[in-house]
Amino acid sequence: MRFTWDRHAGMARVLTVAGSRKARNLAAALCQVDGFRWITLEGTATVHTHPEHVERAVRRYAERYAVLPPNPSDRVVIEIAVDRITGLNV
């Protein structure tokens, strides 16, 4: 799952669509694995539909991945206020 990390705000962001499994079954942990490296971000998650939140997430996504994300009409952003980080080889 692609996400962005805002170290200063302690916030992870995931773009998705309102009806997606991610948005419906919101969990308070985000994990990403890359070979023998992994990271898990845990905290309180909120789904936002407000354009300001979504556009902030789009900008950060484009900066991190050097491409604009898909633009479905029902796009939302899941923001996770991270309070615990665990990982291996990161």
C-alpha cells in the first residue's frame, strides 16, 4: 500500500476511494514490506472527504512517488495520527 509520511506532524496518509475495503474496514496500523525491510505505523485513523485534506495528500503523494495518483470522483484520504513506529532494517 502506498502512503506518505509527514514526520513533523506525525501523520501518515493513504489515498483511496470512499467505498474501498481500506476505508470501510479502517485499521489503526499501516505496514509496508520491502524485501527484508518493513515498517509498521500505528495510531488513530480518520477518513477525510474534505477537499483540503484530500489535496494535501495528493500533493504529498506526487512528491514522494513522482506521479499523480488516480483521480476517482469519490477519493478520500485516510490520515493516521501515528503514536508508535516499529520496523526492521529501516
